[in-house]
Amino acid sequence: MNTELKSRWVSLSKARQTILDELNTWPEDHIQQQPAQGWSASQVLEHILSSETGTLGYMKKKSTSGWETLEVTGEEHKERSNALNSRLVSPMKIQAPSVLPEPTNQYALTQLISAWDRLRAEMEHFLASVDVAHYDKLVFRQPVAGMLNLLQTVEFLENHIHHHIPQLERIRQELQF
């Protein structure tokens, strides 16, 4: 990984740690407890995991025909990526894209963390395998923003996690602990 991708990977890893640090302060029996409306903390984490799993799968599939065949990032892609990230860092509530399954609330925190650990190891390996010459290739179709390149995708994943932290705070407030 070059310096820019490594820096984004570190930021993405810190975002993950931030959300896990928050959840590690929760009583275990509250992780799957649903508030009157909306998801439980377990469902929020399951949603993030589902999003990252789909993202990695899409990137792997899209790149199998060769990085050279992929389109290069244009100005419109940069604008859409910036608009998406601005939306994610705003306090605006955003409906989950229909391409993602509804979280089931079946998994304990330890199960979700184990699955996330495996996914992140696979993602890091994939990212490390990409030649820096291909960082500007459009490799992931985000449901709202459209096609993103590798760096934009990692930035989206980081902001997606940060977007859900206030949601966890709202859940915690509603559950009153």
C-alpha cells in the first residue's frame, strides 16, 4: 500500500476501533436490545459488516477482469464521492440501501467482532495487492454515489462507520443505561 492508501486504511481501522470501544462499554444484555423504534446495536454492527462485506466482494469481482480494463475516475465521480461523504458526516438520517439485507439481530457482539476481524484481514490483503497505478480506477458501485475508486471507497467505509456512532448514542439514550 502506498502512503495515501495506508493512511486511509489506518483511519478506517481507527473508526472501527472507535465503534468497538463504544460497544465494549455496553452491558452485554443491551447489545441486542431494540429500542421502541429502529435497530439494536447488534443490528447496527451487522449492517456495517454487511456493507463492508458487499463492498469487498464487489471490488474483487470488478477487478477480476483486470485493472487495466476499468474506467478511470472523472470529475463527476469525485463530486459524487464528496457529496456522499458530506451526507454521511452530517446529522441527517439516511435510509439503508435496499441492496443490503435487513439486519437480523441474531448475533452476539463477539460473533460480529470475529466476523469483522476476518473480513478486515481479507480486505487489507486485497488492498495491499492493488498496484498504486490502479488507485484511480473505478472499482466499487456505491448505491447512492455510483462508481468510486479504491481511495474513495475506503473513505466511504470510514465515514459510514462514523455515521452510525450517533445512532448508537441515540440507542443508548433510549435504553437508558
